[in-house]
Amino acid sequence: MGHLFDPTILREYDIRGVVGKTLSSADARAIGRAYALTLAEAGGHRVAVGYDGRLTSPELEEALVDGLAIEGADVVRIGRGPTPMLYYAAATLGVDGGIMVTGSHNPPDHNGFKFVFQGKPFYGAAIQQLGEIALGLGASRRARGEVTEHAIRTDYVARLARDYDGIRTLTVAWDAGNGATGEVVQELTARLPGRHILLNETIDGTFPAHHPDPTIPENLVQLQQAVARDHCDLGVAFDGDGDRIGVVDGRGRILWGDQLMVVLARDVLARHPGAPIIADVKASEVLFDEIARMGGRPVMAATGHSLIKAKLAETGAPLAGEMSGHIFFAEGYYGFDDAVYVAGRLLGVLSRSQESLAEMGDRLPAVVNTPELRFPCAESRKFQVVREVRERLRKTGTEMTDIDGVRVRTADGWWLLRASNTQAVLVARAESTTEDGLARLKGALAAELAASGVALPDA
């Protein structure tokens, strides 16, 4: 009676697959059973469950809840909403864990599961262990758990609104991308002062307007047009499940996660001088330099939202962020990545400032960089390539950081090479203050890759 998962769905930070191909309701039921048994072994039994707006999420949620209850877990169903609403439920409802049914920013036919376990991230070996437990499943020997419903959205929106501390009113465009934040954004903006223009706020798992991934510039074109048309101070966008943010300033320019972190860190450090501020290895050197200049302690961390959360707890940092738009507030909040909450905090910062977001961006040092370069490399080879590059650099005494792959510093700037934890790809990036310097950095990176039999794509 054991259950075998498709090996591709058990990822580093979550479970993800293509519904009808690699992921099914039977998988969801087995995930629920395996998680409930894991939680019971740790002394827990209450689990909050939520789901996003994908067409397949209700059926997967139903099977997941059934699996949890089969193994004796008491389930609190919070209904449809963004992943951070599930995180909020896990932090406030007195439960022992939480599971979110979500495909995040992936294509419409994809779906998956994100987890909280006794207030901590649940990832890596713990997810692989679910697969091993599922293989041993037989008839349950436990009394069926109780299933209840708790409509938490109103409380969650009130909590989001509570920390808004603006003074002057703003005009803001919000693009929910037809994702799971739609209803939350509608309710929150009704509570906030100012003028708010809502785009794609109707939850629709087919994503008819554009794909809900704010790290891709073409997905922000509609938001940029709204900012220009309605003379907005800024525009904000969210990914499919609301844990990543995208931002456009009043001139229509995209602020990436590391640039946004400079704005937020300046505000936080005014209250917490000397505090550590965490950013991932893909972030610009400008961010780390600015944190230090503003009196903070920059901390570079491995990429991955679960890893960042663990680092946040370890260091006691008030703020952390990733290039990808995962941003984590521990100051006044719960330390999880909540893009709508981040948007509210950003609006508060801008509303209390005499400067516009565009003017804040203009004050940052100018750099030139590549986009994030992602190129195929066999699963069995990707980490070995990074190790080979690291060893060659070490022998030459090159200045580098090896927290997550290799990040090399030269007089021209820096370049990064790391292996993706979720796909069979290598990830690279380079940044300099000049175009010539960037060309030299890319040349050095390409040479190291070539020595390991890998070609760097054009950027």
C-alpha cells in the first residue's frame, strides 16, 4: 500500500509538479499522511491548510486534508488566499504546522505544496523524508482527526493594515496578476489612504493578463503603463502566491529586489543601528555597501527562501531579502516572506519621505550587470562544475566567497556561479561599474566554465 512519488516533485524548498503528469490527488493524500506522521512523531497534531487560485488547487487541498485527517491530524482549513496568509495562520492560530497548496509563479498546469513545521521552515532532507515515509504507508492505525474551517482573511488583512504608518497620501497601482493576492489586495487598499488603481485583482488560475512572475520584465509592462497613465507614485506587483514582490517607480523603472532592499534597510536601520541585514549571494554589491554605509552589518547568505528564514532566525536580523523579490520582515512582523506586507511597509516609508521612490533610486551608485543567467547543466554534473571552479580559484588565491557556489571579487566588480537547488541548471551573474569591466568579468567567468566543459550563454 506504500505510495511512490515521481522523483522530480520532491524539491529542495517545496513539492512541485505538473498536475496529471507528475502530481495527482493521490500524491496530495500521501503527502498529508506522511506530514501528519512526521508531525505526530514530533509531538504535534494541529495543521493549518490553505490553497491558492489555481484551477487544480481545490481538489488537491481536499485530498491533502483527507490524508492529514486519516493519520489523526486536526486540520484547520483557512480557504483560498496567498501563501503568506497560510504562514500568518501557522503563526497565530496555535497550530503545530501548516501546508499551502500552491504552484507559486509556475505555469497554470503546475501545482505543489509549501510547508511550515512547528514554526520553522520545512525543506531539504525533511521533504525527502516525506517520500520515504510515503513508501511505507499502510492502513492507518490512528483515529481520524477533526477538520474545521477558520475564515482568517479579515484578520490577516487587518494585520497587514496595522503597520501602515504613512503621512502624505500616494497614488499606487497594484497588479495582483490574477493570482492569490487579489482579494487581499482589494480589502487592504480599501483600508489605506490615497488613490489605488487595481489591475488583474480577480483571481483566475488561467492567468489571462500575463504570467504572475514579477521578476520577468515583460510581466510588468501593464503595471508600467498604468503608472504612466494614472501618474502614480509607484506600482507594485505580486507573484502567483504572493510571497514575492515586484516594484516600478514613478518613472516606470523596475526596482529589483536588491534595490528595494536598500530603501527598506535605510528605514529599518534608522531604528536599529548596527543591526545585521541579510541578502542572498545574487544581490548587488551596492546593497551590501549601502547597508554598511548606513551603519548596518551586511550578511551574505545562500539563496533560497527557506535558507534565508533560517538565517534570519539565527542572526536575529530585522530584515532580509533576495534578488528574486522574497523579502522578510522580522521587525514588527513574523519573519516570513509576505509581499503584500512588504508593499504596505514600502508605502509607509515613501509616505513619510520628502523623496520619491524614483529619487531614492537615482541616489544609488550606478552599476552595469548581466541579468540572472540560467543555463542547462545535468543534475549529476551541476554541483561538480561549481566545485571544479572553486578549487581552481582557490589554487590561484582568488578573492571569493563560497557561501552558495562561488562569488568572485576583482577590481572590476564581481561574478557569481552557483548550482540551482531546484532545477538542472547553473546560475551566473556579473556586475561592474563600467561596460569594459563587465566584459572582463564575463570573460573570466566564461573561461572558468569552459575549463569545465560548459559554455556561458550570451548576456
